[in-house]
Amino acid sequence: MSHSLASMTGYARIAGSVSGAGFVCEIKSVNSRGLDIRTRLTAGFDAIEGEVRQLIGKMVSRGAINCTITVERDGAGGNVVVNQQALDTVLVAIAELSNRIEAPRPTLEGILALPGVLDRREAPMTPQGEQALASAIMDGASQAMVDLVLARRQEGGKLAAVLLGIIDEIEALVARAAAHPSRSREAVQARLRQQVAELADDITMAPERLAQEALILATKADIREELDRLTAHIANARQLIASGGAVGRRLDFLAQEFNREANTLCSKSNAVDLTAIGLDLKAAIDQLREQVQNIE
């Protein structure tokens, strides 16, 4: 089986027939946190509902799946009978209205055309025919699921391209943050001298204490670990997309990790331009998380 990335959105429809009846199988799939299967079958076919659900569960692992199977039996071999109760109700209503409203009396054809007055009694199928119909329905459902999986993978291919584009954008922003002038040794030293000078003006400190404070300030301002983790997350995300399969949950978790590092980068930033890069990074990560919600 192919391991390409799959969306949770898709649609498939299969129609078929056997001697004496026809059927239509429609399957729709949308986003869901887990696998939610809902089936609706024409009355009398409850026996195969379990098989249909099992079939769906084998072919997809995530998404809200709605499967509708409708069966219509041929009219040939059956007969039409008058629903006497419905006819009596109509005739009583006509008699009551004729005393209140002046209008031409309805024709026999018009009365018989009213819904419910005529019932179609279908000729029963043989046990062999019922078995053949159930088998054909399952074959149709199986083909519909094949088509649905294909549709989800085609949509997944488009999503993969979008995700990789966003990851490229994140990578470019991380590279800009890494190369930002505020991270240079000279800039860090100048900033520390200014901050230490401010501390020295306010508080009488021993040189050793000033050195300790300088080290703390340098550590708080260093975003090297955040940049390293973001770079690792970028590689991991690309690997997950390339491996395909049901990686939606892992990509969602990874997007949360991206966001955590971006938040820390913004909080450590001591330059307006670097903060702006961090905010652009958070915006790109939000786009990533939004798209990941569509992945199986």
C-alpha cells in the first residue's frame, strides 16, 4: 500500500445492480480528531452494516466517515394496490371541502396520483437473489472505499505541497533570526556593558557579582538552543511528510513544539527586528497548524 500523505476530506459514489434491484453507495469523509464511522442503509439490510463498518475501518484510520447505501427494487414482477385507508381519508376530505369551496370535482386519475393512495407491492426476491444483492452491495462499498482513499491521497498530495512551502518559509525565518546582528559577539558585549552599567549605577556590587549578572544576562538573551530545536523540528516535519501514512497527529504535536520555541525566541529577543522575525515565525507556524488539521 502507498504511504503518501492523505487528507481526511474526500467523496466517492458507486452505483450497481443485480437482477431485480439496484443500489447506490455514497461515502463522504471530513476532518475529525479520530475515526468516526456513521452508516445509513435501506431498511432490510442491517445484516451487512457490520461488514461495511469493518471495511471502512480497515482502509482509513482517521476522519468522520458518512456512508449511505440506498437500494431500489425493480417494479417488474410486483403489483400495485389501492391503499383503502388513504383513499377513504382523501374522499372524506373532498366531501367536506366541496361543501365549503366551489371547485370542479377531482378526477379519478388525480385522486389515484395523490401520494399514498396507490402502494407498489414489490415481488419478493429469492434467497439466492437477496444473497447476490448483498454481495454486490459489499463489492460496491469496497470499490467506493478504494475511490475514497484515492481521493484523500490526491488531496493529501496538494496539502503536502502547501505544508512544505510553509516549512520552507519557517526555515528562511529561522535563518534570518540566526543571522540577525543582535546575536553577534560585539552586539551582545555592548548590550551587556550598558545593562551592567545601569546595574552599577543603581546598586553597589562587587566585581564578582557584576560578572555573575553579566553571565545571567548573556544566558537569557541567547536563542541558540531555540534555533537548534527549530532546525531539528524542520527536519522532522519534512521527514514525516515524506514518509506519509497517518502522520496527522504527530505533525500536529510537532506544530505545537514549533510554537513553543517561537514563543521563547520572542520572549528572549532584545531587538525590535528580531521580535518582528519571531512574530512572522509564529504566523507561519499558525498556518502550519491550520493545514495539519486536514491530514489523516
